[in-house]
Amino acid sequence: MLRLPSGRLVRGRGLRHPLPDGPLPHYALYLLGRRPPQVPWEAEWLRWPDFRLPADRAEARRLFTEAWDRAATGRVELACGGGRGRTGTALACLAVLDGVPPRDAVEYVRAHYDRHAVETPWQRRYVRHFTA
């Protein structure tokens, strides 16, 4: 679970792992190279192959903003296969939307979510150039 500076909470996870205990999300954004399985909550899919960047950056911005907005009042989940690279990158972008400077967002997510988040140099560069 990542607490953003505003207090918004967003659960990041790897879909290869079992669903964690606790309340189900109201909304989820799945960051995968192929369509995710159906879930009983509202979910959207951003085509994003493993170790790469989102296929459609404008759509990524729209969906990150949607997730950030929804986190103000509901339970939001971001997930990829392992829960670190793509999920960490998306969480860092949400941190930027929440006011964290882009140059500090990766370290914020590593300190507050997973120390291995945002796995590749191009994912780190993507976050540094992401603007609110």
C-alpha cells in the first residue's frame, strides 16, 4: 500500500501473487501486455509490456489521472505481473500528480512502497519527464 503525500492510499500488487487479505478495490488499473482476467470490481487495462513503457502515453496519463482522482474517495489498486516495475512506475506517476517533484518520485515510491520499484532506466526516465 502506498500513502501519497495528500493521504490518498493506492494498493500496488503483482497479479502473480494471491489477492491480499482486506477490502476489495473499488477500481483497478491493470498494467499488462495482454488483457487481464475479469474481476468483480471496476477495472481498466493499459497495454504495457513487461520491462517496457506504456503503449499509449496519452492513455496512460488519462488512466493515471483517473486512478489518482478515484483514490481520493475509494479503494484503488494498480497491478502488473510482479508488482514492481510497471506498478512502481505508475505509482511514481501518481506521486507526481499528488505533488511530488518528478525527480524525486521514484525515490518516494521506493521508500514508501517497494525498494525495488521502477526497474529499468527507461521507466525511471519516463517518471522524470512525467508532469502533473
